[in-house]
Amino acid sequence: AQSVTQLDSQVPVFEEAPVELRCNYSSSVSVYLFWYVQYPNQGLQLLLKYLSGSTLVESINGFEAEFNKSQTSFHLRKPSVHISDTAEYFCAVSPGGTSYGKLTFGQGTILTVHP
Amino acid sequence: DGGITQSPKYLFRKEGQNVTLSCEQNLNHDAMYWYRQDPGQGLRLIYYSQIVNDFQKGDIAEGYSVSREKKESFPLTVTSAQKNPTAFYLCASSSPRGTLDTEAFFGQGTRLTVV
């Protein structure tokens, strides 16, 4: 079984400031790791994923996450946030050997960017 | 455009009535999933299907039923046995492990309100 803990339920930050959204997971098997973003009343969009290889993964809009196996973490970071980054962010894991959509999610972190 | 279509976007029902939520995908994905989202709890897996005419219970299947008669369609029925059905329901699909689509794709969701 897997579990995911997002350590902050809400993160307020000013525009152009850096941000880190924290995610820890627990699993007895190897997992794939994902960050999804959700805007109000919409579905989830994939932000970035770690499957294998380099432990630092990046998205096209400036976010990055680093897989740390020893600390079982997959924290999401952005060096300078914009108003448009305001959304809810979900960390999720999927067990290796099965389909990618069978996800275990964290509780979500609401990122609010203030002008 | 390929994607997942959920309908309707908003649904109101009286307590004690069964209701069916639609999910259709044209991504040619084998696997489909239903998740329930409640504030502060992340997403929880209700049912999933990895192939036509086969499906498995997720973590919170009680009070729900599904069918998978076609590859493109995975409807979810919320029965009167579901004690607290008011929630945001998300459908997703994915390809089997080892194919090019290495993540789950989500629909825009259906917000069900039971009064």
C-alpha cells in the first residue's frame, strides 16, 4: 500500500517570491511520482512526473521537483511565482508494474499568490 | 482533439435516487478510473477498469457501481446506498505500463449535489 502526505494545506506567497510545496510518500514498492494542478471547478492537469533517471524533473512553466529516495520526498519548487500559479496542487504516487492511473493522492495544497 | 468528456458538469438529485455519471474517452486508453474529491481529502479511488468487461473496486467503492461494456465508456452510478454522495467526481484514463502515455489524463469533472 502507498500513502502520500502533503505537509501544508495552504501556502500564501507574494508574486515573484519563491515557493516550495512539500510532499512525502510511503510505499513498500517502487513508485512513480506525479504533481498535478487543479484550477477551480476543473479537472487535474499533469504538471510533472518522475518515472526513472534524473531525480530532478522540470515542467514547461518553471516548476521543478526533486525525487529524494532516502527521504521519500518529492517536493515541488518554483523560484518566482506568478498570480496565474494560484491553484490547488496534488502530489500522487502510482505503483510500478500497474497502470499509471491508479493513483494515491495527497490531501492537496492550495497555493495562493498575492500581488 | 483527444480527451475525456464527463457529463453533465453539474448534477442535482434528491436523496434516495440513483444517478449515473457519464465518462467517455477518445484517447484509445485501455484503463479508466473514477475518483471522488472532497475538500481537504484529496482524491480517492472509487472503481477502475483495466480492460473492457472487467473492473475492480477501489478504496471507497461502497454505494457505487460501474460498467465497462465499451473501451471508450466507463459510467458511474451513485446509488441510494451511498451515505454521503455530494462531491466532485473525476474520471481518468491511462495506457498500460510501458506505452507512451505515462500518466493519467483527467476529465473536467461532475459536481453532484444531493438534496
